[in-house]
Amino acid sequence: MAFFFTVVAATLASNAILLGVLAWAYHSPRLAHRRISPKPGIKVAWPKRLRIMAVISTLSLAAVILPSWLLFEHLVHERPTAWWVVALQAVGILTIYDFVYYGLHRTLHHKKLMRFVHGVHHRARNPSALESFYLHPIELLAGLALLYGATLAIGPVHVHAFLIAFFVYSTLNIVIHSGLVVPGFGPLNFLTKKHHVHHQDDFAKNYSSLTPLPDLLFGTAG
């Protein structure tokens, strides 16, 4: 269990560093040409933005640690497991999450949920990495619940499989909100641009989070 929480902590720390680097890059005049859009990211005063982000960051930490501790034996095991099984388990978690999140995201665009829940996040019409943490607490908890639910659905999985899935999930969530195009990162740039279109121009397109597959299958790719 110590190894598990050490890697989770390292992942969260690396995410914090990534968030800071991408936020700096987005606001740096020297890298302005890398922005997807030159328009302001979000028209919300900094004190309010920082307050919401602090609440979400704290809640996120608690929502990762508590269920991991309570459900540890149901989520993961540390028995010797072939590397390809670990890889399949990680892909399985992320695939289940991606498709179920797609459904959740479309549901959040229902008029009432959009107004009271998901609309908080969509105040960022041209998001930067910081806006990955600008969302309603219900939306944060729902997303994490899906990740843990996807793990439980096929679990217990090898500890490495969950840690890989958690790293990909948490890191991509920051990257796709970066609002930046980075040379040499073709697939990530593709996902970032798609998500930016969803925020800026067309709420009825690009609901997927990790891959474009759900959007392609259900006709909402844009």
C-alpha cells in the first residue's frame, strides 16, 4: 500500500508541476504564437478563480486518497502478473472510463445540469491548463467516481495497471485544457484542439476525454 500511495503522490506532484509549466507557457508573451486562440481564456476575476481552484484541488486530493484507502483490496492487488496483462488492464480501465465519461459529459449538457453544474467549467471559452481545475465539485466527484468504477468493474487489477491509468487520466485532463499547440506532440495537440473546439465553438461536438473514439462512433466528432 505504501508503494501505491507514494506513486499516487508523485503523480499528483508531477501534475502540479505540469499545470504550472503549461499555465506559464500559455500566459508567456514569448509563446503567444503557440496558443490555439489569442482571446482571453475566462472572464472571471482572479480571486474567484483561485478560490474555486483551491477548493477543487483540496477536494480532488481527498477524493483520491479516501476511496483508494477504503477500497484498496477491491481495486488492486500486488501479485506477480505478466506485463501484457497489466497493459490490458490499464487500457481496459481507460476505455471503460472514456465511454462512460462520454455519456456523462453529454448528460451534463442537459439544460438544467449545464446551468447549475457543467456551466461553471464552460465559463472558460478559451481554456488554459488552469481551467482544468475550474469546475463544479459535483463534476469533479463524478469524474473520479467513473475512474474508480471502471477499475472496480474489471478489478482487482494489478497495482501498476491502476497507477498507469491514473497517470494517463490525470495528466491528459490537464493537457487537453492547455490551449496550446506544442511541436512534436501530434496526438496530444489533436486532442487539445478538439477539446478547445468544444469549449469555444460547438457544445454539441467532441464530448470525449481521452480518445476521439466515442465521438467517432456516436457521430459527435467535430
